[in-house]
Amino acid sequence: LNQDADLFSDQIKSLRAEIDGALSTIDLPSRPEYLYTPIRYTLLGRGKRLRAILVHLIGEALGADREDLINAALAVELLHSFTLVHDDIMDQDNIRHGQDTIHEKWDESTAILSGDGIYVVSQLVISKIKTKTLSAIKAFNKAALIVCEGQAYDKAFENNYDISLSDYFLMIEKKTAWLIGLCAELSGIISDQTEETNIQLRSFGLSLGRAFQIQDDILEVYGDVETVGKSLGSDLISGKQTILTVLAREENQEEWLSSWKNIKKMETQTAILRLRDYLNRKNIIEKAYKYVEEYVDKARDKLEVIPLRHRDKLKQFTNIILKRVK
Amino acid sequence: LNQDADLFSDQIKSLRAEIDGALSTIDLPSRPEYLYTPIRYTLLGRGKRLRAILVHLIGEALGADREDLINAALAVELLHSFTLVHDDIMDQDNIRHGQDTIHEKWDESTAILSGDGIYVVSQLVISKIKTKTLSAIKAFNKAALIVCEGQAYDKAFENNYDISLSDYFLMIEKKTAWLIGLCAELSGIISDQTEETNIQLRSFGLSLGRAFQIQDDILEVYGDVETVGKSLGSDLISGKQTILTVLAREENQEEWLSSWKNIKKMETQTAILRLRDYLNRKNIIEKAYKYVEEYVDKARDKLEVIPLRHRDKLKQFTNIILKRVK
């Protein structure tokens, strides 16, 4: 079993290298530099490429055409990258994947325009797909609009203490989960599967995506202390809704708000420890982890559409989500 | 002939009303309001709809399917609208078509996200086209990338006194002309014309688009005094390259820069009169108008691909560009 895990981990690394390679060799003009230099800078950044990897794993399992697979994976990664560039402006985040964001390194105009450019390039790439081209394009852009809706909820919910757990789930479904759902659906489309299969694939991705975002929220507070130290403040301080704050408010809104008011004033390392202490004491972290497990299980239950001999790989992929560290 | 002109003017009005109607009834969800309220606000604004009208005129002349025509016209108008929303943030323009821009009425995050949303909606609309769908989508997104390149040149050229006339023409070809070229090309594509015809249609639109942008630059200074009074400063003060400044620099860089330095300090109405005086005295306005006429003529020369009985309408359309007032 360990050998299996090693093999899988090697495959992930080699897929990531392949996707990085494809991203770095996308055929883009060199001028105007104002547009293409920041686009190249972004595409050469260190992303985890989890979405593109998922497209590859499912597409390979279902026998997709190799070239279509590369284009689908690339298009999804570009769509994701476009949303990050624009979200980082909106949220004033200055670091992404260990490097300055575009609006930080250049300025906001440059970041707006290169984000637009990356999205346009994603359209050019997705329309290169040869199998079920139009279905692929339609699913792709439907997802893009839903991601915009998710980001809109994310912004509209900032600092709103009335946001319920179901509001939160609506937001993360659109902001994060749908794009991961698209990865799975798209692999089905380009493998010429039935609509029924594609919907089940999407719902696998949706569940996995929910788990992914909840895990992300947890890692904001419970990740490696040094890393969290730098980024605590980012989401929580800007008043974003996360699984932890929503559950904490649901458990006892008054107590949470008064504790959080104090914690916010503390020096970062102390604040994290105090925050963890609160969330542990109230069993909130436990509840949050249960959601991660629940959604990973739900995702796994949808894997019967994947041929048996490939299914284990996909299960191992869901483990990456379950156990990932920031 | 006057009767013809009246009939044409009525047709333009009715097309504009039809396009406004189609824009106002695009099927969009109502929530999240953060995304869709500003999108609706923008689409209900008073645009001239010249691009969508051009799609209709050519598509009707070439016998395009009615529904395809409406979708092509809408998609182009949405693409144009998306670029305006983002350009207005980059250029800090606060008024567009007589109403506050999104970033002025709401904020920059709202404007970035609604611009993105409008572009995604344009993708959903363009992919509804039934005739030569994939060709239409590809031409559409190729144009979208070129428009981004044009905006990049526009930003990169700001306050750069070394920009030549040919740099200027490169910039306006991409920033403005290509989208008008797309309108013509797209009408050809959905009318199932040969590639040769579509290229000629595009080159009609490209010439017309160049004339349009040069005329726009002229109207910044020579339009109705009241209107210009409010907007002088916008493009010129922010150091944009316009046909007038580029020609003035080419004629005598030193004299122009020292005059412009003085003019900029004056009260707006006086500044405009002094500016006009300078440009008249140096024959710059005359040269600029010659370019408008030259490109309108070039456009008209491409009209032989339009059936004879429809050709006159298209000629009348080029007159709108030639004689338009701001």
C-alpha cells in the first residue's frame, strides 16, 4: 500500500510538471508587454494545479483524447488563475503562491487587464477541444458565471454577522466547489460520456470542492504556525465568512463576538493560539472536520462511474484534499 | 434622397430600441444582487448600440438567421460593455453614457466583478448561435484578446512623447477598430459566407473603426463646447495618445509641448478655444479629418460583398460615423 501511495505521489508530481510545462508554453505574443508580461509571470507561478490534475486523472480513467485532456486541464487552470488575479485585487491580497500578486508588483489596472486576458486565453483554449466542443464550452462558461456569483456572495457577506451555515454552503458551492465540479464534468464530456454520468461526475467534484474549501478555512487557523502567522488576518481579519466563524457564531454568537474582539487585538502568534483554544473548547474544530470527512465520503460514493481499476487513484486524490497541509 | 435618409434614420432608431429591449430582457438571475444589480444597471444604460446595429444591417443584407443575428448583436454589445466597465476603472472615468460608472456608484471590486460577469454572459450568448457556432466563438474571442492588447497599448502609451503615428494606428486598430471589424465578420460568419467574404467584411469594419476612433479623438476637442468642457481633461489631461496630440507632436514636438503646458493650466473653456486655435493654425485638424475621410472611403470600397440593394444602407451607416457628433 505504501508503494501504491508512492507511485501515486510520483504520478501527481509528474502531472504537475506536465501542466506547468503546458502553462509555460502557451502560445502567447510577447507584445504588448503591458498585457503579456504579467500574464506570463502569473502562469509561471507555483500553483498546486489540483484542478488540472483532477481533469487528467478522470479523463485518463474514461479514455479521453490526450490532446483534449491537455486543453481541458489547461483551460480550467487558466479560468482558476483569472479568478485569483481579480479576487486578489478585490481582497487586497498581496501574496499568492509565494510571489507578489500582479496588482502589488505592477498596479491595479495591469491586474484587471491581465486577469481579463487570462480569461480570454482560457476561451481560446477550451474552444480547441475536438470532442463535444460546444458542450464543453457551455459547461465551462456556466461554471465561470457561477464562480463570479460565488465571489459576489463572498464580498457581500463580508462582516455580516447574520450569515447562516446554509448561506455559507451556498457561497462555497459557487465560489469553490463548482469549479472542481466542472473539472470532473469536463473530463466526462470530452470522454463522450452520457449526460447522466457527467452530472454524477460533477456532483463528485462538487462534494470534493466543498470539502476542499472547508479544509482551506480550517488551515487558515490550524495550518503550520509560521504560515498561518502571516496569513491570519487575511481572511478572518477582513471579515470573511469561514466555516469556523460561522459555526462559532451558531454555537454562541454573543460569546464568540466578544472573544473574537479581544483576540483580534493580540499579537498574531498569541491570537492564533487563543483562537484555536476557543474553537477546540467549543468543539467547533471537531464539527468542521466532520464536514470535511462527510463531503469527502459523499464524493467517494459518486466514484462508481469510474472504471474499477482507476477508482483507487481517484480515492487517493480525495485523500490529498482530506489530509492536505497549507 | 432626404426621404431615404429619414427612412434610414427611422430604421436605426427602431434597431436601437430592439437592441435595448434585448439587453434589458437577457435572462439573468436576480441574486446575488452584488453581481447582477450593477450588471443590469449597466446594460440598461444609454449606449449608441452602433456595433449591434452594424451586425444587424450586414446580417440582414446577407440573409442571416434572425435569432442568430440577435445573439451575435447582443454578444458584441456585451463584449463592448465589459471592456467599458473595466476601462473606466483603469482610466478613473466616472461618467459613461450620462450615468455614474459602476466603480463610482458602487466600488472597484463591484466593477471588476460585474465586468467579468458581463464578459461571461457574452460567452453564453455567443455560444447560442446555431450557424457556424465554433467559427463565431473563435472570431469573437480572438477579437476579445486583441481588444485587451489595444487597451494595454493605450495604458502603456500614456504620457509617452515618443509614440509615433504608426504606434497610434496600431493602438486604435486593436483598441477600437478590431471590435467593429468583428461585427462585420460575425455577420458574415452567421450568414454562412466564404472565408474570403468574411475577411473582406472584417476589413470593412476595421477601416470604419479607425475612422470612428479618429473622429472620437477629434470630438474630444471639437465637439459641442458644453460637452467637451466637461470631458476635456479626461483623455488629454490623463496623457492619452490621440490623433491630435500625435499629429501636433509630429508637426513640431517642442512647440506643441510648450503650448500644451500653458493650455493645460487654463480654465477649461479658454483651454479648448486656445487648443482649437493651435490645431487649426497648424492644419492639424485638417489632417485629422483627412484620415477620417480616407478610412471611411476605404471602408466603402469594401462594400462590394454586400448585395447591391442593401449597399446603400451600409453607406448611410458609414455616414453616421463620418458626421457624428458627440
